[in-house]
Amino acid sequence: MHKAKKQYGQNFLTDKNLLKKIVSEANLENKNVIEVGPGKGALTQFILPIAKKFVAYEIDKSLKEYLDPLIEKGLTIKYGDFLNSDLNEDIKTFFNNEEVEFIGNLPYYITSPILFKVLETTNIRSATMMVQKEVGDRMVSAPNQKTYNALSVLVQYFTNVRRVMVVKKNMFIPQPKVDSVIIQIIKKPTDEHVTEKFVPFVKAAFTQKRKTLVNNLSQTFNIEKAEIHHFLKENQMDLNIRAEQISVEKFIELSKKWPF
Ligand code: SAM
């Protein structure tokens, strides 16, 4: 019997109706699919019959007894750390550089790096992911809400994001401390030149949530406050505004005009 490993964020799902619902919401019919953390194959078993090509990454080799039998049904499985994988190379090898959909009941300790790897990988078109409810709330949050932060702005800049459903902690074995949520992101086209300025600008704006935009920008970019006052005035903005009050569209506009 496999014993769940806390260090790998192992919380397994077993409810068949829930698993089928997640896979159906992910729209994987006849699509190329990457799954991270198949575990005992809970989602994998329902994806396999409908996917076009299917590659899964699992760090825990002791789950082989559950996953290896799926190889003859068409699954390609890579044992190792997904974060160390050369994803672009794998997409070339396994999917002939075609578009890929991502799915994963993610290990919570590495949600952010996995998310950023997904965002950076051009060939990944969509991702359906289980994340901690708190993280999911941030991803869909709007300005002036308590949960609105840099993650909200970045995710909503790169993708259309949808909160699919909440999954209560008692659906997992072993049970985690908090509830989860399934989030679906679908990539939007972005302009490389805008992105180059937008990402550091947003990160700087939110450096310290309670500080004003002026203070955060001035500290991060090492610029006189007077110059930033001038910039904000030119853009008809309140000098005391905080990042949490600024919409994604306004961030795009500001970062495009940001002269520093
Ligand atoms: N998909 C299964 C389910 O829904 O029951 C398991 C989900 S469990 C929350 C997370 C899975 O990710 C575990 O199987 C764990 O071993 C695997 N994992 C953790 N860190 C990983 C990494 N860096 N790369 C690949 N898989 C990882």
C-alpha cells in the first residue's frame, strides 16, 4: 500500500463523479494533454480515453504500480520533477509542437512556480488546475477586493480566468487543512513589448500592499517621488492611489507609458 507523502503535497481524490466533472470541465476531447501529478491516476484514468496524446509528470516513483499499467493504454509518463523538465523540448518531442492543454490537481507547495511555467510556455493554451481556495480567490479577484494582488493582475493579463468550482477538503485523502478550488485559465494574445514592461511594473506596484503606488514605484525603481507624481498627474491619477485600486486595463495603459 502506498503511503501519502506530505513533502510532495499528496492529497488524493477518489470520488468518481467529481473526477469526471473536473475532466469534463477541462474540455480535453481529442486534445493534446499534459497532466502534472497524476498520483494514483484518479484524473488520468478519465482523460486517457478521450485525449489525443497524453503526457503526465509524476515526481514520486513509488506510484509506478498505479501508473505504469496505463502506459499500454497510451499514456506517456515522465517520472521526475515537472519544474526541472524542459517543457518546450517535451512539447516538440511528444506533441510535434502542437497546442497542449494542461491539467493538474496541483501540489500546493509549488503552485506558483508551476503556474508561471504554464504561463511562460507558449504552446500551452489552457490550464485547469486545482489550487488552494485562497490562491484561486486571488486569481479571479477584482480591484478593491481584499484578495486583489499582483497574482490577480498578472493572471488576468495573460489569461481569461474562470472559477470552475469549490472542492471541499473532505473530498481528499488525506484531508488537507483548507478547501480547494478548480480554476481554468485560457491564454489571451499578448504583446511581447507590453509584457516586458508590464510584469516588472505590476510586481513593483504591489511590493508592499499598504504603501501607495508612488512609494512602491519610487523604492523599487529608485526614482524621485516628484517624478512619479508628475507621471501620475499626466495620467489623471490620484497621487495617493494604491495598486489594489488599479484595474488590469489601467495597469496596461500605465506600464505602456511608464518612461523609466
Ligand atoms: N492527481 C492526483 C489526484 O487528484 O488524486 C494526485 C494529486 S496530489 C494533490 C499532487 C501530485 O503531484 C502527487 O501525486 C505528487 O506526488 C505530485 N507531485 C508533487 N510535486 C511534483 C513535482 N514537482 N513534479 C511532478 N509531480 C509532483
